[in-house]
Amino acid sequence: MDRLFITALAFAVASAMFALFASWAKGVGWAVYNALKAAIAAGLVYGLVYALRVFDIGVLNFSKPGDVLSMVAPVVLNTWWASLVSSFFAVAIILCVYELGLYMLNLRREPHGETVFFSRPGEELKVEADPYKDLLAKAQKFFEEFSSYDQESAAKALAELETKYYALSKRRDSPLKANVGRILMEARGLLLGARLEVTAAKPAAAEEKLTGKKEEKPFEIPEGMVVLVEGPIGSRKEEFCLDALKKCLDAKEKCMIVSFDPKMEAGYTGESELLSQVRVEQNVNDMAISISRALEEKPKFVFFNVLYYLVPNYNVATVSGFLGSTTKKVKNAGATAIFVMEEEMLAQQALSTIESMFDGVVEFAAADEGGKPHSHYRVKELKFRKFDSSWREYG
């Protein structure tokens, strides 16, 4: 009796849930499709449990699967067909009750895009505006007027746009999301290029002469490790990564940049036969294939600048799977690698999941001191190594 009750309950829940999905569908075809799925799901559940009720498990000789199948199959098939028909009628009845309820409440369904809204005749339908629409307009305006910004104001404006984009990415999706991400990615490339021009024009020796103080020796990525560099927008973490890349090139080692526009990052290091530029697509699967092929060249050092697009556009499980696979490929190639990412992209729990995929984490922070922006960094994590976690000034 208990199995019969559980089966009936499962049957009713399956029918009601799929009827609910069908009621929100935009068209009749989609509603019928959902009703059919409900019938199949409920029918299978009911048919299998009924077969177990009919046969005593002890009398079934599982050493002869053919005999067991010939005994069970007719009962399951007949029960399944009966359940299929009854389930379909159950869904149809629920849909009729649903439509009758709308009629009694004087409501009407109005599909808009991927959403269905309810309103009463004579009332103006209030459709929530897509927040990405306003953000897209601001991003386009920023990109078009980029040349009129100075470096500091451009960084501040882009930081505000990207912060809004990351916040929206956590809560909802939109057809405009990809366009906003693409424009912000191109704007980031322009800003990075402007920063690198300034940095390249001011060598360290000249900076030491002007300030009268010698820069503290920067942290070096341990050989063979894959490290994440994280921090807020505008904290100069990309420059830290490119400095590490340039140092490896100066040591006559083969290096590689993996990015959506590697020419932009390569502008910091200058032309070099030892530097490979790998341009990847925004699709995570295509990206993984391109990286596998590129690592066949056996580089000594690899800089990955791809997470700022992957993290807001893919779930944490997908990004973690990509990072785990890529990390393994990098180590099999005998390389050292560094990834860069904005920490504002993720909630703390998700950020901890991403950080766990790396051998080490370097954290950046930005602050205004005397009206001028300053960057600081520290080693946040370094697996199986002793490290100094105190903050250091960068640049």
C-alpha cells in the first residue's frame, strides 16, 4: 500500500509540475510538448513501481536475464501505455482548470520575449526594462569617446561599467549580455594599451632617480606553478603579469600569451621570436582546443588573460572544469603559468572554489595616497611552499 501511495504521489507531482511549465509556455506547441513529457515521466515511474508490486523479487531468476525480461516486459509495457494515456489526460485536466482560473480572475497571458506576463483587460502591461539595455548604451558611449578621457578617468569609468556588468551577470541573463561583454572587452584592451605605453616609456631606473628610493624586489612566480592574480579593477595586476612575462623573455625563454587580443598585451614586451601570441575564441570548448594545440610548443611561461570573459558568462562548475583541465595541460607541458581575474566577479564562496584550482594566489589592492593611486599586493596562498603574506607596494 505504501508503494502505491508513493507512486500515486509521484504521478500527481510530475503531472502538476509539467502542467505548470506548459501553462507558462509561449505557444500551444510548446504546451503540448511539455504535456507529453509529463505523460512519459509519470508513466515510467508508475509502470516500473507497478511491475515491482506485481512480481516478488525472490521469484525472479536474474541469472537468466532473457526469462526475466520476457516476464516483466509485457506488464511494464501495458502499464506504461495505460499510465501514458492517463497522465496525458491528467495534464489536460490541470491545464483546463488553470485556464478556467484565469477566466474567473479576469487575467490574460501576454508573452514577451522569454517571459510570460499576466494582466487584466484595460490595464497597461508593465514590462520590466532590460537593465543591459542602459548598460549597453553607456558602454558604447564610453568606447566611442575613449580618446577624450585621460588614463585615470577612463579607468574609473570602465571600472564602474564592469562592476555593474558583473553584478548583473550574477542575477540574470539577457540577449544583450554578450554585446555588453564584447564592448567592455574591447574597451579594456584600449585602456590596457594606453597604460602599457606609459609604463614602457618610464623605465625603472628613471623612476628610481626621480623618487630617490629603490623598488622592493617583486615576488616571482615559482617555476612549474600555475598562479592566479586577482584584485579590483585598476589595481595594475595585468602589468604585474606582463612584467613576469617580460622577465622570462629577457632570460631568453620561450613564452606565450593566451588572450582574446594578444597583440595588445604583446605591445608591452615588444617584438620577440620567443613570444607566441595565441588568439582564442569566446567559446570555452574552442578555447580549450586552441590552448591544447598551443601548448605543444612547450613554452616556459604562459600568461592567460581570459577569465574576465569566462567567469561572468559561464557557471562556476564550467569555469572550474576548464581551469582544472588547463592546469593539467600546462604542467604536462612543463610550463609556468599565470592567470588574472577581477575578484568582484564572484561571491566569496565561488571565489574560493576558483582559487582552489591554482597552486597559488596573488592578491592586489588599490588605494589613494596623497591624491595619487597606489597599488599593493601580497601572496595570499602558495601551496606546499613557505611564503611572506605581507603587503608590498607595486610600481
